[in-house]
Amino acid sequence: MYPQSRMQRYRTTETIRRMLCETSVTADDLILPVFVIPGHARQESINAMPGVERLSVDLLASWSKDVLCHAVLIFGVPDENEKKEDASQAIAEGGLVPQAIAAIKTARPDITVITDICLCAYTSHGHCGVLCADSSVDNDRTLEMLARMSEVHAAAGADMVAPSGMMDGQVAAIRERLEKSGFHKTSIMAYAAKYASCFYGPFRDAAHSAPSFGDRRSYQIAPANRRQALRDALLDEAEGADWLMVKPAMPYLDVLSELRRETTLPLAAYQVSGEYAMLKQASKAGAFDERSAVLESITCIKRAGADVIITYYANDICEWLRQDADKR
Ligand code: PBG
């Protein structure tokens, strides 16, 4: 008790504070998302996400030369006229994402390439699966598409596939297909606990993937639920996921920390588009220093249990960490 115990003794000098640092973030912990569009020399800004752009495949080689972290997550964003009821472009062998994988791997073979596996950017209606006659999502028919999409990405050179559609059985269906076609080394990073969150708003603008009717509450988890998220995540583990993910990150740190205690699998957390937009806009408005706020947010996500963090700030963070290292 006080005065024998004084916690401030641990905080007296910079060196002592650094000795006692329990969580540090490095470039190895970060994954940078990228939005890929068809065409040539196309570079489009995204309204709610200043600093993030959609890029055509031909620009990826030079883009990837500037990537400072070691892993990227690819989202394909086809043009409106390529979106179909049956999401056929999602499984096209020479499609947007296979081209993007090749472009990045050619320019930077050292970068680990992860691809998002979901139909929402490829369906004309914007839902994450193909539809039944009553317009609800047909879970079981969607599994075949997700398995094929994963196989196509693996064949194009993806190191990991990240199924994000929250279809039941998607991890098992994908693992089975990858094994059958010989892609034993392709990992599955499962968006295991993915919430029906309004924090995806800017992403849906970025990926042109907002549902044209209804919402995603019949397949994504309700924000109020924690036990259900743990069960959903542990089912993905049982189905053969190599990694589990919690998404969004900051408002769901309790889920992340509890999942950390329930599994020995590595965990990812996704600092989503809305979190990026909040940090960006609040910094622009002078509410706080951007760099301090972003580094604090990432440190806290890691402290809560994430091994890796997917963030649109990945490159900026690497740059800031380099500057800090140069100063010491
Ligand atoms: C695809 C998908 C979404 C995100 C990642 N994969 C959107 C959604 O579920 O509506 C969101 C990422 C972000 O907001 O940054 N289903």
C-alpha cells in the first residue's frame, strides 16, 4: 500500500518506462488493404477516406514498391457493368484480383498477399452471397462460389485467403477445396467475428458494395452480442481456420481479449474504414495529433490480444516508427 508502493516509481525516467513497455508495434504486425479497379492509369480518391485510393492493376507495381509493411489485403472492385446477380466475376480466372496478385508478387515477391473472399463487390444487389427466390442470401449455394474464388486466388499466388462473408460453413468449404486442388500451403484467415457494423460505411463507398436493399444483419453478428461471437469464431477454428479475426477493432476490444483467452490460434483485428475515417477527420479538425492517436489505437488493439492489425494507416505507421527509431 501507499506509501511503500508508489506506482510512479515505474514512470520516473524514459528508460525505465521503456524497460517496462509491455506492448510494442512493429511493421511486422501490420497489413495494408488495397482497392483494385479495372482499366488503366486509374487512381480514384474515396470521399470518406482521405489518403486512401482505388488503383487500377497497372499502377500496383509502382504502388507496391512503396509499401513499408510486409503484407497486403486485396479487395477487387469491379465496375458496375461487371456486377451480376450470380457474382460470376468473383471466380474469373483472369479476373481483377488474380491480376492484382500477379502484379504485386512480380514487383515485390517478399510481400505476403492476402485476398478478401466475399461476393458483395461482385453481386448486382451488393449482398455477400447469391440469393434465394425470396431474396434472402442462399448460404449453401454461396459456399461453392467462395470455395472456387479461394481456389482461383490461391492458383494466382495468394498466400492467404480471408473469407469475410459470414456464411456458415465457409471455412470448411474453402479448406476442403484448397486441399483437393493441392494448395496445402494457402492459409485461411477467417473473419471469424464480424459484426453488422455501421463502421463499414466508408468501405462500402470505396468498394461500391453497399447492399441495394436490406442490410447484412441476417449474416453478420449483432453488436450487442459477445458470447455468440465467440461461438462463431470457435466454429471457424473447428472448420480449419489458421487465423481468426475480430472486426471492427476498437469498439470490440472486449471480444478480442476474450477470444485471446479461448484460442491458441493467431488473431487479427481489423481497424475498419469507419475507424480510419474517425481518426482522420478528428485529426483534421484539430481534436488531437494524428500520429499519437493512431499509434495509441494500434498499441491498444495489440494489447487487447491481436497479433496483427489490418489498418489503412499501415504505411503511415511504418513511416512514423522509422522516424522514431532514427531519433533514438
Ligand atoms: C466484405 C467486407 C466488408 C469489409 C471488409 N470486407 C464490408 C461489409 O461487410 O459490408 C469492411 C472493411 C472496412 O470497413 O474497412 N464483406
